[in-house]
Amino acid sequence: QVQLVESGGGLVQPGGSLRLSCAASRSIFSIYAMGWYRQAPGKQRELVAAITSGSSINYADSVKGRFTISKDNAKNTVYLQMNSLKPEDTAVYYCYAKIRDVDYWGQGTQVTVSS
């Protein structure tokens, strides 16, 4: 019951920053959980960060202190601010939402960290 569209991916140098956006087609105020996953070639899709309607936040250990997830209910948008990027962060990043126990996914946006 929601469409998710990611944007903001691209090529950045190690140590650089990037902000991903996930625009939802409906109000996100009452969506139970939204977040970001990523998948690199040959690897499982992994949770990067998640935020609930109550503003509880979880981060993967590998990104703690570098990434920040936030939500702007007025803009129906979830953000992922990525700082101090490393080559290991290279992956396709997917926006995620859980609504009434159903998973929804965006199309993904490529993030490449390379010198």
C-alpha cells in the first residue's frame, strides 16, 4: 500500500558523504517501520538502519557513528545521511517499509565508493 522511490546514489571518494532519500507515495506518519537495506554482489541483503513510528532507531554495527537515518513526516521522506564512506559501503541501497506485516521495497539506488 505504498510506493517507495530512492534517490541520491552515485559515485563518491572514500571519506566522502552522500545523502539518500526515500520518497513514499503516502503518509509515512503511521508506518510502523521504515529503513534502509543494502546488498553488495555475492552478499546477502543486510539491514543498514531502521526507524519506527515511535522514532526507535537501529543501525548495523558497521555503520554506527557514520550513518544517520531520519524521517520527515511532512515530506513523506526517509533519509540516510552517509559520512566517512568506505569502499566496503559499495552496494545497492534499498528503501524498506513494513505496513501491517507486509514488506515493501524500493527499486534500489547504487552507491559506489571508490578512489
